[in-house]
Amino acid sequence: MRRTFLSAGYVEAGDSVWSRRQTAPTPRSFCEDFCNPTRLKVRFVIRRRRPRPRRRHALQQAFVKLLDNGDCSVSKSKTVGVPLAKLYAAFNARVRAKWMNGAKLTVRGATPNKSMRLRWEDGSPIDVGFMAKGVAKSQVALEHRKLASKAEADRMRAFWTERLNALAAILKA
């Protein structure tokens, strides 16, 4: 007996078996196969799916990836021992000037205590997300997109690592 696995189960048959992956039979052979109970027995079985391996969120790790159009992006995150509202407040213009070392960022949009969209000096976008990790602990995760080259992406990754460490030092003080 031959078994062909389908999404909902499998079909057992003698000689004539077709699956969804193959071309559908002609109407005559379809009727011969499925209307004649002596030629084909159909039984559906629920299959259990294998559990997917746990993947870390992309913004939890610092990495450089090359996008389809040739642009690079850098992601970086930092967990700080302060409440979420205080971490979000550190991204307003006055406090941001203390830890950004004179880099000019333009705010394109913001959702309080959740996310912020920024524009870098050269026009590349920066997406920032804020997440609470408890009552007195929160995380900031950012992605700097549309960087021209891998060398610039590596330079920006080092810059964001240094600047997020400076932010954590200011917030702890």
C-alpha cells in the first residue's frame, strides 16, 4: 500500500493515488477513483506539527544584515534598570543631547512609551522600540536602516553600542 501525505492526513490506495502536489486527474478518472469504494479507501489522520526551534527576536542582538536592495542595517538593544517612562523620556531632545554627543536626529513620529521613528543626519531612518521588562527594568531596541555600505554599518554599530552604554550610565546616575 502506498501512502501520500497531505496537509490534513494521508490517502491510502492501491494503484491510483494522487496528492495535492501532483496535477489533478481528469473528471472521468476522478469519478472512477473516488466514487468507486472498492478501488480507494480514504482515511484522514491529524498530524502533529513539530515544535519550531525558539528564535530570538531580531532586535535582541546586535547584527548587520545586507538587505535585498544592497542597503545595510544595524540593530542594537540595551536593557537598563529604570522604569519604561524614564527610559522613553531620555529620548526627548534635551536629554538626548547629553548622551548622543552632538549627533542630530529628527523625530518623524512617536508613540509614547512604545516606539519612536527618527531620521539620521544623512536621511537614513532609525526605528526605536521600548519594552518593559518588569516594574523597574526596561529595554530599548533600535534598528538603523538604509546604510550605504557594510563599512558604514560596522561604524554605526560601534557608535550605537557606545551611545547606548552612555545612555545607561546617565540613567543610572
